[in-house]
Amino acid sequence: MALMSDPYVTSAKITNGRITLSVRVDDFKAGDYVEISGQATQTNGAFANFYDIQQVPTKPNVLANAPNNPDADDKDHFYIYVTGAPSPHQFSNSHDVSAVVRAGRVWLTVLKGQALSGGIGTTAGEGTTWIKKTFSQINGASW
């Protein structure tokens, strides 16, 4: 029995000198914001870093009608597309591309400052602590 997860990077494409990766995000809720970061590399030394925060589409493959979309025929999955600028070592069509991708939900936490002697506007010194005041998952809803 293979213990492999589903592949989440489904394609890579060079457009206007940049590489775009198609990342399947079915494990996240539609409308949530997802932070995607990582690298695409080749054994010839080519690499590209990418980072973006995007909202998970509300319908499967909402970019299905985009020109040259490699996922155009896939109506059952949700995709986010991230783009990175290649290094001076350009990607080669004769080498495989390896992609390392991190994807995670995005949330905001506000930490409350503690009133210590010295008052407002003083520099935080050794041992200064902030505690959770409020938090919210970033999903387009109001607080």
C-alpha cells in the first residue's frame, strides 16, 4: 500500500519569462484565504521562489475559461495559480521540475499590550509580554 498524498501541484508553465504553478486546494474551504509559498527547481540549477495569498475560488476551477489553462477540463477541483521569477539559470524543457509547496489558512491575531510602569509609548523591555486579545480567520467575512 502506497502512503502518498494526492499531488497538489498539477502543472508548471513558462509565460512571459515567469513560471506559473497550478496548485490544487481542495482541502480548503471555498472563500477562505490560503497562503502559498515554495520553490520550483531543476537539476540544472534553475529555480524560482513564489509567495502569494489568494482566496480559494467559490466554484471549482473558476479560471477554466482562461486561455491555455492546463486545468480547463477539470470541473471537480479548486485551483490557485502562483507565479515566480526564474533565477539567472533558466528552466530547460529537457529537465523535470520539482516543486516544494507550503499551503496554509491565513488568520489574524491581535495581541494586547500590558500596561507596565513607564506608561504608553515606552520601549518594550526584557520580559515584556503580549497576550491574545482577539483573532479571526481571514475569509472575507467581517469581524
